Amino acid sequence: AGASLQTTLKRLGLTGYELTFDEYGVTALEDLPADHNERDAFLEDLGLTPNDIWRLHEVVRDARNLDKLAQLKAEPDPFDAAATRLQRQMNESRKLAFDAAVREHVSASPQSDDHGAAAFERLSAQHLASALCATPLRILDPAHFEKAKANALISNEDLVTLAAHGLVVLDAHLNDSLLERARTEARSLDLQPTVQHGAQRRGDEVCWVDVRDGSQQIGPNGALAECAQLLVGVLAKLNSDLPPSSLRSDAPQRVMLSRYTRGASYAAHYDNPLAASNGREVHTGDERCRREWTLILYLNEVDWPAERGGLLRCHLTNTTTNGSISSSVVDVIPSGGRLVVFSSEKVLHEVLPLVHAAKERFAMTLWSVRRDDTGAQTVGADTGAQTV
């Protein structure tokens, strides 16, 4: 029998992606698309490099390949800003190691194995021209984004509410034209269905889009970019005006776009897995364990009736002044232009089933990544230059 997905990722040095796979409902190698091209597109959408995609392909094709491929270096955690300092050196080391493996494999392979040799040749060429050999651009400093809209959107009272309860609901009053263009752009993207699995069932379709230009693999998408940059501007506002109870948060380069259709829902969960670990082992190097704030912007029609379904249900737990614990439930209608901000660590939430057959529910989500205390470098939004 082949190795489990968890073991495979660990052996390949890809544990930083384990919870990203889990976001898509992939918990076993068997959950990956069977078709090679579909699997390639799926793994690329998850952010894996050509090197790492090829290695997973080879393990799926023949589990015995795991031992010989485990020695090759993997891509660093894509959400770890500190990794940018060493990226160039690691890229060069990986390129040398991989090129040596290419030569060894091609020389040892039977001449009839045209498919394997061609795959190696393509991948070797990609090494010379792809982002594997360039400084990555993956963590964005919110301070580089425009805060004017966010300043008008969030009042001091809203910040007090967020600090006290871990949740605030705002209406951005985006115009209908922008929302309609955002939905049109979203429908043109390659959203992938998630896999319902056990208690963590979910039925949405998702993809990741670039904050700077709204692109997925092709682009740009101007309306999606404007919406994504509004979320980053809101995060900049939180960084500058919230009480300094924690370290500043950065914004990942990509935000998640989700679509729910009739019957789709998402079971109750925390966005930071440490909140629900219950003593089980969690890979604390994964970006999800550093999530501080969840920011959701709905791209639907403004007049979304509650009976249509698809509501966000937040379960709040607060400590009163006398030390007792109070619980409450807040249902948020996903009206177009509505913005929800809540603590990734403290707010248990779920998406209720979408009832209406003819409607789609679109949402854009940004998870802020808490900075460490190492003075990690981040990347500016406009020039791509590293800043401290």
C-alpha cells in the first residue's frame, strides 16, 4: 500500500501545505484528481511549484518513487515572510540538486521511456525560466495599500466592538456595477470543488486570486482586484488603529474566492486550527496557525433575502464583567458589499445551506498572517521591493 497523504507531504518536505490541502477537502492521495492534467491544474492552484507538482505526480504514479524523491528540497512555506531572506540561496541549491537528479534519471531511464524523459526535460526547462529561480512575492505589507476607503468604512466604535467581541459586520456600500463585474470575473475563473469529508464537510468551490491585479493563472481582473485591495486596506486600518494586543498582521498575496450553489454549506469550524486542536498535534509552521483576523467581503446582489440561505452563522463566547461566560449566535446575511471581520482564533462559524436553486453565493476571504518577532521582511505592493 502507498504512503498516506500526510506521510507523503512530510517525506517531500511539504508539510507547510498540509492544511492547504485540507482547505480543499483533500485528506488522502486518492482524493486528488485521477486525470494527470486535472491534477496538475489543481496542484498549481494550491500554489505548489513545478518541482513539487512533478514529485507528487511521480508518487501518485508509483509509490516506490517516494524514497528517491524525498531528498529533493521543497518550496518554503509560501506564507512565511522570513523565508524570503533565504529564498535566492535555497532556489539555487534546489536547482543544482534537481538538475543533478534530472541527469541521473535520464541516463538511467530506458530509451523507450519517452514520457518520463520528456517530463524531465520540460521540468528542467521550467527551472531556468520560472519563479523557482526568482525572488518570490508572497507576503504583502498592508501599509502599502490605500486606506482611504477603509478609514471611511470603519469607525472607532466598530474597532471597539471588534476588540471586545471579536466580530464586526460592516456595509461597504459598493456600487452594483462593481459587484456585478466582480461576479462576472469570478465566473470566468477555474474554481475547484472542495471534497466533503467527515464532520468538516463543505460544499463550496474555491480558487485563489492575486491581491494586486485579481489574476488567477491569467488576468488581470480589475473588479476582483479592487475588492481584494479593499480587504487589505481594512487590515491596514486594523494594524494602525486597534490596540496593540498582538503583533502586526500581514496579508498573503492571494485571497480565496468561494462560490456556493444550491445545497452547499460549510460545517462549523475555526479558521485558526490551534483554536480547535484539543491537544492533537498541529503543524505550527503552517500559515493557518498564524491567522489572526478573517476578513470576508460578499460579492452578491445587495438585496439578498434571508430565506435564500447561505447565511454566515457566528458562535460568540464572551466573558462578562463578573467573570461568567455568555454565548450568542449572530447570523449574517451575505448581502453584496457587506464586510465581516472576526477573530480567526476565537470565532466558531459556519455557512448555512444555500436554498435557492438559481442563485450563486460569492465571497472573497482574506486571512491575515500574524508577524513573528524576527523583523521578517515583507514585500511592497507596488514596486516588489523588499521592505522591513
